Amino acid sequence: MKITSRICQTLVVSLLLGGLLACSGEPSKGSSSSSSSSSSGHPKSSSSSSSSSSGRVSSSSSSSGKTSSSSSSSSSGSSSGGPTVCPAIYKPVCSVEPQNLQCIKAPCPTGVYKTYSNLCASNVAKAKFISNDECGDLEGKPYFEEPTACTLQYAPVCGTAIHTAPCGTIPCPAVVHKTYGNACEASVAKAQQIKTGECGKLEDTPVTKIDSVCTTDAPGACAKTSSSIACITAPCPTHVYKTFNNRCEAGRTLATVVADGPCGSLLQGVTAGGEPPVKMVDTLPAATSVLISKVQFKQDVLTLTLGYSGCGAQHFDLYIAKGFLKSLPVQVKFAFKALQEEACDAAFSTEFSYDLLPLKQQYGAEHGEIVLPGIGSYVF
């Protein structure tokens, strides 16, 4: 009985051990091999369990990373894939709306100027940004891509060239005839094409008229242009102030525009010498740094010497703000502006003369005194 009882106890223990091994994931084997496997297998199982547990953490971390990345990617994808919503603010930009235009004659415009409510709206329309603010007079007009490289083909055209050298008379800057290798070269130089072929005897001679197509709008432009006055005494007035339909019309005769709008009673039809006139503007341009000396007022002409730096001697326009400063006598703000900004340090000193009649017209009186701070008083 005792033997039988011990045998039964042994069988029970063996069965219990086998069950435990089976629960721990080890393959169920015979009792003796199970016992052997259990003693050597548990450390491996523990190690495997540790590795598995570590693997799960890593996997969880990886899964978490993927989820975050996927979520971010999904969010980004949704934003770029769907329609872009632009802010409802009006900060206009002028851009070129791309259009597939068919042309009979080259060059062919690639689009038209269009005002967009803001830069975002322009980008969404895949338009080419040109400048901030509205397009104004350019609205709806065709846009032409400017060529950046030309062929070596010699098919000469006679066009215009601008000289930035100091001017003694208008038109200023001086416009002369120049031969270009082909129409593309003339376009890159932003030259007006005068005729096909070489300039010949006209080379480097002054251009007096440019054939260009102007619009029919008439906002008015007051300009100083050459006249055909026959004089019997000296000095002889060589130029006259005249109102043109617009700036384009004035440009056709190379007249120098002094202000937008009609000339007014104190300027319309008034004759004068050929000195470049001052230009009346609402907003002054960024001034070029100059040193002023040797100032002289003689009737309506201002003569002075400007010291400046650059790559070569060149002309300076004199801009005067239309608004007058409240003082006695009144004062005006002004700015000297070089025709071409140059990053050279050579020093130059040049004498310039300016016709002040447009300033008198702006003041609105035949007699008075206007102070140009740092220059002197214009008394008329």
C-alpha cells in the first residue's frame, strides 16, 4: 500500500510538473526529459521572455513613432492635397495670370497682368509674382517674357541706346541710334526698335522721335519738349512746355515729363531753354548721396555742382515733392537721383543746371520765394 501510495504521489507530481511546463510554453515531453528540460529551459525561457518583453517595448515605441509620423504625414498630406484656404485679408499683389495664348506674330505673351487679393491667392493660382500692390494701368494687359540669351545670328536692327552721361539739354538722358546684332539683343537691352537693318549714317546720332503704339486714354502729362521757334535775338528759347494725352505720347517725341496731369496756366505754352526740368512728384524716390556746392540761381535756372561716387560721370535728376512745408517762406523737400546706381568708389564732381519753372507752376503764383533746404532760395 505504501509503495502504491508513493507511486501515485510520484505520478501526481509528474503530471503537475508536465502541466506547468505546458503552461509556460515548453513542449510537453516525458516526465524525465521534462524534468531535465525544465531545469535548463527556464533560464532560456526567462531570457526569451525578457527579450520578448524588450522587443515589445521597442515595437511599441516603433509603433508609436510610426503613428506619430503617419499622423503628421497624413495631416500634412491632407493640407497639401486638399484646397488651400487663404486668409481673408486684402494685401494686393500684382502678378501674371498664366494663359495659353495663340499668336499670329511673335513674341507671344505668356499671360496677363492681374491683381490678386494677397500673395497666397496669387500662389494658389500659380501666377508669377511681379510686385506688391495693385497692377493699376497694367491690369489685363499682356505680359511678355524677356529673353535672357540670344543666338549669334546676325540679322541687324537699328534701335535706341541710352547714354547716362551728364546732360546739358533735353532729351535727358540722351537717346541715340545703335545697331544691334538681332532683334533679341535689342530686346535684352530694352531698346526701342527703329528699323530693320543697320543704322548706317544714323549710328550714334540723336533720336528725335520713336514710333510706338500708345493707348488712347488721356490722363494728361505735362512735359518739356523741343520747339521750332525762329529767333531773331539771343538767347533763343529752344523748348516749350506742352500737355500730352499721356506719358506714352510724350515719350514718342522724347519729351521730358515733369508732372502728371495738364501743365496749367503758368506752364502751358511757356518757352524756355534746353536745361533738364525738375520733376514734381507725390512721393520722392530714394535719394543718391551727393555733396552740393557752388550754387547759383539765375532767373528760373538753378546751377550747382554735385560731388558723388560711382563708376563714371553721369546725370542726376532733381525730384521735388509737390507738397509745401508750412513756413515763411515756404519750403520743399527734394532728392537728387542718379540715372544709374553704381557700386564703385571713384569720385566725381559735375556741374548741373535745372529748369525750375515746374516748381513755380506747382506753387501757383507768378511771384514768390521757395526755399530748397541745403541749396538756397528760388525767388521769382
